[in-house]
Amino acid sequence: MYFQLQFKLLNRRFKELGFEPWFAYVLILLTLMTVVHQSFERYSFAPYVFVALYMLLQVNLGNQKRIDFLKTVFTSRKFRRIRLLENALMALPFMIEFIVYQKWIALASLGLTTILLALINVKISHQKTLPTPFSKRPFEFSVGFRSAFLLLIACYILMGIGLYVDNFNLGMFSILALFVVCMGFYTQPEEEFYVWIHHHSTSTFLFSKVKTALMNASLLSAPLVLILLGFYPMNGGYIALFVLITFVFMIAVVLAKYAAYPNEIQLIQVFFLGISIPAPFLLLLFIPLFYNQATNRLKSYLK
């Protein structure tokens, strides 16, 4: 019953976006297959990219309000079954691709992540607030840091494992995973009041949001980048280019959030971001598009 309801809601959302459900599913499947194939052909660390994207989807799916709601409706046993099954369904397309391309390490990582994110409920106690390196004003990182604290720690652990086994790609993946977690902080729109209180122009507001996102993401990722650079100085140019690309994706995600405001990021924006994974240069086209859409969306809230 739960999954039937979710399926109907998903079909309704596709129709609201102007897509027939069958067309949307075919489009998503073809896009995923094309992106995976092109990524695997071009980048040796591509499997880890998709594991990180799956983690981002799961962090969004496992937000605390939704988890609390499910717990009030279902018994503990049924709740765990639902979480395991929906995580498995979300992971299935990635698992098929990993099997086809014989990416066994990525497949094992995905399977472990699927189980852990279903069984472990990450919830920070409200009795003692976890301190963050961010001020209260850029709330995305303050809230996100507390909710995804264990995932951020996991990124640092992955870097340690990568260095221990002398696996440069795993070290790069740890940096990517951290940026993906940070991008996840911008998947949910804030209340309109928190936009309206900014007495700025739309361009100033967006610039401030992008600047804050890049500064805070840099603060979290700098130790990983410097450690990897210290162990692999001969790959300095490759690391710098990789970090630059992640910064550009961060900018695109922030702008995509407000291009859909006050709604959640739309399917078409996710599609544009998805096809940019194997071809990051496309972001040079999509970022101005997201910016123009965002300024139009925010005009009614900002002066």
C-alpha cells in the first residue's frame, strides 16, 4: 500500500511537470544509461561518483521529518522493511550498471551503503547542540552539518583508507563524496520568510548564497585536498582541476535550488545536472540558465 501510494504521487508529480509518466521513466532510464556509459569510458573513478550520488539521494530521502512521520504510521519492524526496500529500489539501477561493467568494489560499497542508511537513523540530540564551524546565518551548512555529521566523518575515514591502501581514486572519491553531501544541503527550499528578510537585489542574494556555499564547502574539504596533495604531489594539476569542477557543480546546484523556488528542484534541472556529469563543460550553458530562472523566481520576494 505504501509503495502504491508513492508510485501514484510520483506519477502525479511528473504530470504536474508536463511529462507523461511513461515518458519520464524512459527519459530517466536512457539518461542514466548514457551518463553511466560515458562516465565509465572517460573517468576511472566514475563508479565512486555514482555511489556518492546515491548517497545524496538517500540523505534527501532520509530527512528527519519524513523518518519521524513513517515511524508514527508504521511499526518498527515494518518501518525497517520499508526503508530497506525503498533504498534497494533506489540502488537497483546503479547495481545493474555496476554488474554490467564489473565494478565489484563499487557494487559492494553501494550494497553496504544501502543497508546502513536503512538501518541506522542519524539523529542528533536536541538536548546538546552539536557545535559547527559555521555561523547561524548560512543555515544550510549549520543544519546540514549537524544532520550529516556522520557522513562527513565517513568521508574523512575514506580518505584514510585510500591513503592506507595507496588508492588515489578512493582519495578523490572521498573529496567528491564530501562535496555531494554539501550539495545535499541545498536540495530542500527554505520557508519564504527566510528569503524575504534579505533586503538585497536578486543578484546580490544569489551571489551571497553561492559565495557562502563555496567558502563553507572549501572549509570542510580543504583538509582532504591538502592531505591528498601531500601524498600525491605529482597529481596536483589533476586534483586542482577536479576541485574546480566540483566548485562549478556546487554553484549549479545552489542556482538550481532557487531556479525552482519555492518548490523543490525540478526534474528538468536534475536532468541538466545529470547530463553534465560526463560533460562538465555543459554547466557553462546551464549555470546562466539557472541564474536567469532564479532571478525571475526571486523577484516577488526580493526588491
